[in-house]
Amino acid sequence: MPNTTKTTTANAEKYDGFTDEERGAMKERAKELKAGARRAAKPDPENDVLAKIAEMSESDRAIAERLHAVIKASAPGLSPKLWYGMPAYARDGKVVCFFQSAAKFKTRYAMLGFSDEANLDDGAMWPAYFALTGLTAETEARIGALVKQAVS
């Protein structure tokens, strides 16, 4: 039988699994599921979303706060909730769109993402993620239109 013992360094260099950030997101999702199961009959997941936004860095928080307002105004039927530690907006419990802060996975920009539940289909290929470095009136209007289309 061959020797299968490897050093920790060798394992760390060859391991091709989840990053620390991805594992952290999965742990947050597990906490969310447990908290949801324990909540009283009248949960208020929007407070959880607003609390998560408040924890963000200043630049991510500014985008997330405006995005939250735009999504709520454009699609009042969507329910805010946490999804893998990120603010998300769901219809009938299924996530339609979400905000991923730049700090979440140490990227250079935040992202607005749409799930397969979103009605954004446009031929054989269409965008499902949008990089956000800031919000202007023009980008807010575009996001509002995308969110309305997503729930149509």
C-alpha cells in the first residue's frame, strides 16, 4: 500500500476546494437556515437584511442601501431576505436577485445578481450579473427596469 501521508503544506498547495470566503458564506447560510427554523410565527427578515447592510464597508453600504430602496420600489412583491449572508429579494421564497458586496469575496467591485427565477431571458444568452462601482440616477433607473422585468 503506498504511503498516503502528505504534509499540511502539500495539502494546502494541492487542495482545489472552497476558499475561506466561500466556506464563510456557506456557514452564514447554515446559520440563516437554523435561525429561520427557530423564528417565531412572525419573522421580519427585512431587519436581518438591513442589519447585514449596516455591517458593510462604507462604499458597499452606500450601494446596498440605494439598491434596497430601488428594488423595493420597483418590485414591492419581492421579499427581502438573507441568502448566503447577502441581501437578497425573493418571490414565493425563491431568490430572484441579490447584492454581493465587494468585500464578500474580496473582489474589486460589488455585484447585482439575478437567479434563474428572474425573467431576463433574451435569446440564447443574456447577462445575469452586473458589476457595481457606484449608483447614479441612470444606473438606478436601469436597475429598476431590470428588476421589473425580472418579476414580470
